[in-house]
Amino acid sequence: MNTKKAIIISILGSIVYLAFGWFVFDLLLGEYTNTHTTNIEGFKKSEEEFSVLFLYISCLAYAILITYILVVLNKIQNLLQGFLRASAIGVLVAVMTDTYWYGSSNFYNDILVMLVDILAAAITVGVLGLSVVWLNMKLNKHHEA
């Protein structure tokens, strides 16, 4: 795989991940998460202070990681495998960060909200993996034509 194709896949995948992550974490789970996490004054930025740029950079970094693992290293060409392998990575990263927060702070009010976050990460990162593999398959098909 060439670097240019990996960059294109990562950029497009990051856009999918940003949009789907917003849908899941903000639209579907936002109120639930706000209700079940500690709201410390000044901890969360206001809408005016919030940086979409840095949120996108975070999504891009995840897309680069998933692209590298699924497409560059493993050359996965199966959508279900892309979803499942990326989902496993999403679970591991979420378990790593969420258990840290749960063990070291009062951010999560109960363990259930942490488990919901881990499940949401499995789904959203799984969709990222599916989109990365799909994009790779489409670019390969386009390149062959």
C-alpha cells in the first residue's frame, strides 16, 4: 500500500468516525453521560471554548492507527473482519482509559456508565474499521479499473 492511499483512507475514515462518534456520544448518549458523570465546574469546556479542530485531530489519529493496523499491516479485505478487529481495539483503548478514570477519579458516578462508554467505543471504532476497509476496497477497485 502506498502512503498517499493510506492518507486518503485515514482522512475519509476520520470524517466518518467524527460524524458517527458525534451521533453516538453526543446525540444518543450525551444526556445519559452528563447525568452519570461528575460535572466539575470548569472541567468541560463551553460550546464557545470547545475545539472541533482538536476533536478532529483525535479522530484522525485513531483513523491513522486503524488504517495502519487493518490495511497496511494486515491487508484486511473483509468488512466484518474490519469491524470486529477495530471494535476489539476500541474496547481495549476504552477499557484502558475508562478504568483509569474510574480507579483514579470521581468522574464516573457508577460503573454502568463506564460500561456503556466501552460498548459505544466498540461500536464507533468498529464502524471506523468497517469504513477504512470499505474505502480501501473501493480504492483498490478504482485503481485496478
